[in-house]
Amino acid sequence: MDMILQKLLALKDGKYADFMRKLIPTVEPSLVIGVRAPSLAKLAKEMVQSGEAEVFLDALPHVYLEENMLHASLIGRLKPDFPELLRRVEEFLPHVDNWAVCDALPPKAFARHLPEVSPRIPEWLSSQKTYTVRFALVTLLAFFLDDGVFDPAVLDSVAALPANEYYVNMAAAWYLSCALVRQYERTLPLFTGSVLDKWVHNKSIQKAVESLRVPEERKAYLKTLRRK
């Protein structure tokens, strides 16, 4: 593990580290090395090829932001069978402590296993850990908005989330705005009453109105639903 850390430190970019510290203020500044995404991706590829990936994934917890970003990338690259993939994800989730790692985590392989992923969503949404809840929302956004997999009942679960975590609220608004874009008729009833937290309600509408995929007349109506 020291060798992997030395490789990360060798890729350090001071200016990029300063940028990331501002972008992810919840991470202790001294724990941000400053490794750009292409360099992380290249290192992850090399680790898979060399066999270092499995050892690194077993070495939780990590210390640095980039170690956790690398971990998220490796989960998606190893391509194990689905039970092992899910085990790796759920083993890592308690250690996720910022939005960047969280949002990088949902493996693309989930798309091939939606019937198996779907039952896990309620448990993730009910977690007491901020970034496990956010992970559920990001997963819903990435994989469960298309016809055939979209479940309107999930909207009620999202609406019922406690509104005391900014990074959960932002992900909820992100998800709901995309639901307004892609599943408008099914999602609109959530916005015609006072079901949602006001901030989430208004932020969802704001983000939906900003979408180029929403017709102008629909944008005009959504604007009338903003709460004061």
C-alpha cells in the first residue's frame, strides 16, 4: 500500500490540489494530494493488469482522497460477478466521506443487473450515513429513470428523506429534476403540493428549468410551482 501511495504522491499537481480542496470542502485539506482524473484512471488500469487492485481493495480504510477515488475506480474496473461487485460496493460505502468519491462509485456494471440492484435502494436510502443515502440517489439517477425500470413509488421515498444534509438534498434535487425531464407526468404530482422540503422543491424546479430537454411551455408552468 505504501508503494501505491508513493505512486499517487509522484502524480501530485499542487494547483489541482488547491482546486480540489475548494471543490470538496468536507475533506481535510491535508488529505488531498491533487491527482488529476486521467492519471488516476491510468494508475487504476495498471493496477488491474498487475494484480495490485485486489490487494488495494482489501486494504480499507484508506487515508487520502485520491486513495478513495482510486478505490471507486477499481471497483468498476475489476468486473467480478455481481454478488462480488455488490459486496465490494457495500464494503466501501461506510468509508465514503465526500460527494466526489460517492458520485464516482456507482459501477457501470449495475446497468446489467438492475433487478438485483433495485432491492438494495430502499436500504441505502434509509441509511444513517449521508453518502450512502447520496449513493442511492446517484444510482437511481444513473440507472432507474428509463421506462420499464422507473418506479413512481421511489419518489415518495425520496420525498420522505430528512432534509438536514446538504449533500443529500442536492442529490435529491438533482434526481428529481431529471425525473421531471424524463418522467414528467409521473413526477409532477410531487410538485403540485407541499410534499417536498421547500429547498429541494425549488432547487429541483430550478435545475429542470435549466434543462434544454424541457419545452418552454413546460418550463413556464414549472416556474409557477416555485414555493416562497
